[in-house]
Amino acid sequence: MNCNLLRQRLLESEHPDRPGAAESRHLARCVDCQAFQKRLVRLEQLLPLVPTPAVGIPPSLPSHRLLVLPRRPTDGVRRQSARHAKLALAFSLAASLTLFTLGYWAWPPPASSPPTSFAQRNYVTLRDERLRQATLPAQRMAALAHLANELLDEARQLGRYPDRLETLADHFDRLLREDLLREARQLTDQQERTSTLLSLSQQLGRTESEASRLASEWRSRHPRAARQLARIAATAAAVDLELRRLAQA
Amino acid sequence: MGVDLRVDHPNAEVVGTETDESALVRLAQIQNQQAQAELIERYWPRLFRWLYQLTRDRHLAEDLAQEAFLKALANLERFQVGTNFRAWLFRIAHNSLANVQRSPSRRREVLPEEVPARKQDPSDLACSRETLAAVAAAIDRLPCDWRAALLLRVEEDLSFRQIAGVLNTTEETARWRVFKARQRLLAELEDRLELEES
């Protein structure tokens, strides 16, 4: 067997890391082919490490989150069913609210000039106003998270104002990457830290998702604005990841 | 994850802690919702990941994965227990993807995304972020059919025959697509992989 044939066989094999007897004999005496096989195996080890977004199971599909079933039929069944009914009701209400909110957000941006804009204000002034009443790190984080939501609300109206949206994306970036992460690192109580950060991380996940969706929708109509929304989404995703790391630290 | 699949359906036999896929599918076929949920939780991340790597659009990938699961659940009685559920599910998803690709009205424009999430810390396998980024970019440049086949082989560990079933092609074509994908990736990444070795 020559080198070309050996390499072809490895490339078309289901398991290039487990060559057959004939291939093994060639490999045992050919350093170049050993290196080739090593690169191929290495490549296949790397493929599963390529990053992709993490997306949860949508509520339209059955999930254990909503299915806490009894182990056997007992008197508890009725209580459990009632709990399921309440859970289902709560979930339906939340879903309706989300749909309503998304529908509202998805409404086309108005043609007229947007209202008073955060983008026209100095970021530090804006931030300090929000933090004035908040003393504890958790309170400061809540205030910053609220401001992040308001920035996103405004971003939805700025499809036709890419310059303002760019400034807003800058604000968003500083707010999340600098201020929010700084406050997050100051949370000392482990329990508070975990619950606060994970809750915030969920909010950022929604922000990322919404900003990405809008960016896709706007890409042809408002390409410059879409790029800024994609920036906002990327910032939310990166900070979400960092918060998860901090929560698990 | 082992799941306690004890009775929530009058016809379901008590199976205790059951992780076997065939048993799960049997229970799911008789509308055991916990078994259905277990199947979804088991395969959602993998199906989504595969679709994302084919579309590079998280929303489209999410829609397609959801559609695939809903179709699979609706047609579970047609699934032949004992054959590969994962391959069947991926085939449904691939059919939906093919429909989207055929229909210009359903095709969506995609923005390049920054993707921070990852399955495993690269440091676990002592590779650099630059290497992973280069691998990701090289995968993106592969023709979609080659990429689909290679990822099913490498990440899902499907045989060429199963890949052929998913992609609705022949076993030989599936083998060829994997061959071509590996060949091109090695050619593009040779220097980087050699650097990794040294």
C-alpha cells in the first residue's frame, strides 16, 4: 500500500483513528502518514468544540420543567394536578404577556422623530442618575439592568436613526461590560450572587435573542441600524456568558 | 440523565429508572409525556447545534428544530422501534431545512453572528481560540451538503448508511461527502494543525 492509498482510506473511513490491519502496517513504517493521521484525528476532536449558541427548549414542546409527574398514583395526585394547573395557568399568562410584548416591539418604527433619546445624553450622567438611590451592589445591578432594558426599548424605535443607535449601542456596551460586571464582581454573598447573576443572565439572554431577531428583520430595510443591533446582541451574549461564569465561580 | 418513567399513563409498564432509548420511544409512542420530554431534552441541543451549523441562523435553526420535534411527536407511531431514533429525527429536520432552502419566500437573510457559547472549554483539549476560530471558518466554507454529512459522522457518530438515510442519498455519496469535507478541511488547516502539534 502506498501513501496516497493509505490517506484516501483514512479520509473515507468511518473511524480514521482505528485503521485496519493493512493500514496499520503502512502506518507503522511511514512517519509522514502517521502525521497525516494524527492531524485528521485532531481535526475531528476539534469539530465538537466549535462554539454555537445555547438555545433552550421552546415552551411549545413538552419539557420536564412543566412535567413534574408523581411516581405513583396517590392522594397527592390531585394536589399535584392542581399544582400543574396553576403552573400551566401561570405559564399561559406569561406566554400571553410575552407574545403581546413581542407583538408590540415588532411594530414598525415610527416615521416621525423619536422621543427624547438616551442616545442624545451623556452616558455617565445617565448612569449616575440611576445609581443615585442604589447603595448595595444588588440594588445597583437592578438599576443598571433596568436602564439596559430602557436602552433596548429605545433601540427598537431607532431603525431609521442609525447614528443615534450607534451611540446607544456604545452606551449599552459600557453599561454591561464595565458597570454591570464591576457591580457583579462586588456581590460577596454566594447565594445572593448566584440568584442575582442567573436572573440577570436570563434577562440578557432575552435581550440577545430580541436584538438578534430585530437585526435580522432590519437587515434589508435598515442595514446600518441592523449592524448596531447585532452589536447590542453580541454584547448581551458576551456579558451573559461572563455572568454565568461569575455565578458558578 | 436517568429518568424515572414510572406510571403516568395507564398502559405504561413500570420501568423504574430507564435510560434505554427504545424503551423511551415506546413510552413516548403511547403519549407518555415524561418520555417525550426526556427525548426532547436529550436531543434538542444536538439537533439545534447541527441545524445552526448548517444555517448559521439561530432563529431559523430554532424554528427548524422545533418543527422537527413537533412533526416527530405527531408521527411517533410510524417510527419503527429498534431503528435509530436520532437518525429519524435528524432526517425530519433535514427535510424541513430542504423545504426552506427550496422556497425563496421562506429563506431568511442571515447576519454573521458572534457566538460566545461553547460546548467545552478549549483549554480542555489544549487548543487555542484562534485554532477553533479557524476551524469554524473552514467549516463555514464547506458546501452545506459536505458539512451536514461530516458533522453527522463526527459529532453524532452516525454510520455512512445512517447519514445517507438522514440526507436522503446513497451510502456511497454520504461517504464521499465526508471524504471531501475532511480533505478540504485538512488542506485548509494543515499549517494550523501542524502548529498545534509542535
